[in-house]
Amino acid sequence: MLRRMKPISVILSSSRHHYRRGVTTWSPLTTAFNTRPEKRINFTRNEVGLFGVPELTSYEGFYALKEKAIFKTDDLIEEATSATRTRKMVTIFDELSDTLCKVADLAEFIRLAHPVPNFCHAAEDACISISGIVEKLNTHKPLYRALKAVVEGGDRMETTDVDKHVASLFLFDFEQCGIHLKESDRQRVVYLNDCILQLGQRFMAGAVHPRSISKNVLPEAIRHFFSADGDNILVSGLYADSANSMAREAAYRLFLYPDAQQEHLLSELLKARLQLATVCGFPTYAHRALKASTMETPEMVNEFLQTLNEQLRPRAEKDFAVMRKMKASECGANMPLAAWDTPYFTSSLKRTYLQASASEYSPYFSLGACMEGLNLLMNSLYGITLQNTEMAPGESWSHDIYKLAVTHETEGLLGYIYCDLFERQGKPNQDCHFTIQGGKVMDGDQYQNPIVVVMLNLAQPRWSGPTLLTPSMVDNLFHEMGHAMHSMLARTEYQHVTGTRCSTDFAEVPSVLMEYFASDPRVLRSFAKHFQTQEPMPEAMLERLCASKNVFAASETQLQVFYSALDQIYHGPASKWRGNGESTTETLKKVQEQYYGLSYVENTAWQLRFSHLVGYGAKYYSYLISRAIASWIWQTYFERDPFSRTQGEKYRRGCLAYGGGIPSRLLVSNFLGREVTAANLTNSLINEIDTFSERLQPPPGSVAGSLR
């Protein structure tokens, strides 16, 4: 998940550690991440401040950072609007953006992650202050006019295509707030944005609220599956992993039962978004959201979804046929397959392929081994070393943080990745990547190296051994490190477009691509070793693990197409769903009939629990596009050899290095040598699904095997 927000050669020597079964050798990186982090006593009392920022030796430092940002912002505004300006307009704007982002991004992370309340409160105040500055900038008409004149008429200094592209992005950000509109319309934009924010927050809170019902509503035989609250039963989710078919059905019907308040909130949210788009001159909210994206327009997204849907339908039906047979075998009757069954039977078949629980794979995935695997991969592809670096007193927000120096064999230090990997009280329960400082060219050809944080929620290592990851945790680690390496390798001129600061439907490409590496037997073979003996994972286990990741790929992809299509229609022309006065649930039913192979369940309203409609409004399709592009890159460059330095360099120089400095559609087309069309994107996913389907041999004696 993405949170928006020189020549040195390092050779790692090995160290020896004794375990129960003989002597093994681990690298320093493996040893560091497999060792329990300890609190260190600071005898000198000299602290460098969080992330090395001297003001942040205490929480009061956020006030000083905020004040410095305000003074510098005023100076930059004066420079940008001066008739005697001597620098490119885009350079001034990027420095303005960098000044504010350095405080806002750091403060946003500390607000979420710091265990000390005073730091969290001070960081939150800084976020609010910076937001206030941004709001004032968004109404600063002389600043807007100065930028608009350059974008439309050219700068007085010589500019490149990248300069022009980034300047146009700044102008679009300005106009998102309606500064170019007459005052009454601009005030309307401010009002609608506030409404959208409040409606979204209330909708998200309702989306996770448990359903409380009288226990008499449920058959006595399945009441024990749910939490009790006196005479009531609390249904807090879909219970998709339950082996009891009745419990799954009851949870689905009760948790997703229509809620009038949620329906009202979603309907009002969609109306407000449509009004906002209309005031800003867009035909729909989707058109506004997709401007400057890889797909560019809702029409292109819909063409892709329809093309992919046609190809998926017969393939997904084969998956459902297997699930129906599995259900008949398990329930002893020819019962119809329903929406509450698919997650359960998908997980069940994956376990059958694994022939073991996920925990039996974990001894081969110690945290240290996984980090060494990433190090080996980065070194092979890019000539980069990940080196655990000791932090100065006061640099980190918790004692269990690691700091990785990312060093290239000839270019030297590229940046730092802080690894906040272990669970702790009050920490957000999500895996994500935060940009603390973006990369950019400084005066005098110096480079401002990026600083990022990778956040996971792994169990703390025990005294008896290191933290062990499940296969899904390994995927998540590789995914988030994909974001981090995008930040490290995007050597952009401007921080506004560095690394993951690109279109939403391209930002996930590098991270999803890393999941392909994490699913390749050749890559896993390089580091999947038992934490006690260093023996490699048995080949049969390795092959089963990789095979299990592709179970029911067609039906799972079809579900994502359905979600994406619904999101597009909700944010498309009002006539598509509100024209006849129909509810969002009635629209859902129509879309499901067109895009999904299983029937709608009467008296349910799944969309009212779908919180992604708030954060990814009109952009939920981005996951599918990112996966299609990542799959296309994998098949073109890395499927033959996932360790190829030649291909890694091509990917770095031709794709990662640009960040968002080139329009993502043009970037992908140039890198892959073909146009980004619905047909080409669909082909990459369908080729992948068909290839794995051919390789996937059903486990002996399984229902899937007997069907085939």
C-alpha cells in the first residue's frame, strides 16, 4: 500500500553463529534482522533528532519547523511573482512544494507512528498548520497567474519537456481547488470538498461497524461462531474462513444487510463528487480523477474492463465449476455456489496445494533471510547493496527500528530506508510505505537523497529465535520494498514527481512487480533457508508454494473487474445509475449481472461496506492496471531470468528513474515498445492466467484433480 503523502563499494562479510544442528553462516544483514532489537542507553545525552532533523530532539521542534517553512514559503512566493525572477518557475514551485512536504510528510508519519502522545499531538498540529498554508496558497491568485502564464506562454528561461510536464501538474493541482473559477464557484468547490471529506469519514466508520442482532435470529447450531453481547450476537465480518457453510451464509447476509444511513451517505457522497466535477468543468467525477493518469479517461478504463471481462468469463466459470464440486463434496449435497463460498474454497484449495499450513513454511522465511533475499536481488538487478546502519541517539521513534543505507556500487549512497517492521501498541495495523523526504536535484548539482519508511506489523522476535514470516507476509514485504526501491531509484530533477509521486494507476507497478519476484522459485530458492540449520526449503515445498499463489486466478481477477466497473459507474454519468432514481444497491445488482459469474444475493448491499470507494473513488481500477503492466514487464524482461543485470538496468533506466517526471502512459509505452491499449493490457493478464493454468497440476486425489 501506498501512503501519499559517491563511488563506494560495500562488501558484506559473513559471521558465524551456532545453532542446535551444527555451524551455519549468515550475512551481517541476516544477523541484524534476525536479532531482537534492544534499547540502547544514551550516555552522551546528545540527540540528533528524529530522522536526523535537529529541531526534533523534542516535540516542541515541530513548531520551529513549521515557522521556518512559513518564512521560506513567503520568500518563494515573492520570488515566483517577481518581475525580476532569475530561476525557472517550475524550480521555484518545486522548492515551495519540497519545503511544505518535508514538514507535512514527516509530521503525518510521526502523527501515526510515534508511541509518545506529545509527539503525536505536536505532529498533528504541524499537519493542520501546513494544511492551512496550502489552503492559502490555493487562493493566491498572483501566484496562480504567474504559473499559468508560464504554462500557457512558456518561461523566459529555457525549459525541457520534463519542466513543462511538471509545471502543468502544479497548475492542475492549483485548479483542482477552483482558483481559476469565479468566486462563487470557487466557494462552491471549497464547500463541496468539505462535504466530501465529512461524508467519506462517516461512511468509512459505518463500513466497519459490527451488526448487532438478537441471538434468536440465528439457528442455535451456529451461534457459537459469533461473538455474544448479552442477548445479542455481534457480526463483525464475513467469516469467510469458516468451514461451516451455514455460518458463512449467515455472516454474509447479516453483515451486508442494507443500511439506510450508509446508503444515504454513499448516495450523497457520489452526488457531491459529481457536483464538484461539474463545477470544475468535467463531465463526471471519473474524468476529473483520471486526468494525468495512465489510462487518461473513463472511456479507456471501461474499454479495458469490458475487454478483460469477455476474456475472463469462460475462464472464471471453470474456477466456479471446481468450487461447486468442492462444495458438493464437502456439504454432501448439490448445493449452489454463492458469493460467501468463494473466499473459503479458494483458501481451501491453496492449503491443498501447499499440503501444509502456512506456519510450516515460516521457518524458511526468517525476517533476516528475507531481507538478505531482497539484498541479493537488488544487487543482481541494479548493483545495489542494502546495509544495516547504526542510528544516532534520538534518530528513531522506537527502539526496534532498522535503518538501511541503499548504496550503489559506483554511484554511492542513494538514500535511506527506515524499517518499522514490528507490531506495537497504538501503531496503525497496516503495511505501507511513507515518503519522508523526496529526491531532487539541488543547487550545484548535488542531489537530495530520498528518505522513506517501510511499515509492517510483524511479531517481535523472541529470545528463542527470529521473527518468522508466512508466505503472504513475504509477499507484503517485497511489495512495500518495491515502493521503497522506486523512491530510491527515481533520480528525478523535481521532488514533486519523485518515485511513487506519480499517477495512482502507475504507482503500484513497481511494488506489484516485486510480488512476481517473490513468487518465482528461482528467487525464493536464493534465500528460503531454515533459520536454525540454514538448509534450503525442500524443492517440492518450494514448487507447491509457488503453485498455490495462482489458484483460481481467473475468478479472483473477475471479482476485481466487477469492483472496478462498479466504481466507474458510480462515478460516471448520473444517468447510468441515478437517472431512474435507483439506489446504489440496484446499480450494484445490474453491474454484478454483467461483470461477475455469481448472482447477486437478495437483500444484501456489499457496496455499503466497501470503504475503498472513499479513498480510491473512480480509481479502484488502478490495481488491475498496475497488475497488467507489471505482468507485461515481468513477461517481457524478467520471466526468463529474474536476476538479469542487463534487464534490471533497462528497467531502472527506462522506467523507475523517471518517477512521475514523464506522463505514465508515455513512459509505459516507451519502455515496453507498444501502445497501452485495452487489448495489450488484457493480453498480459490472460497470458499469465493461461500459462499458470497449464502449469498448475491439481494435487493427487483432490476434488480439483478429479474434475479435470
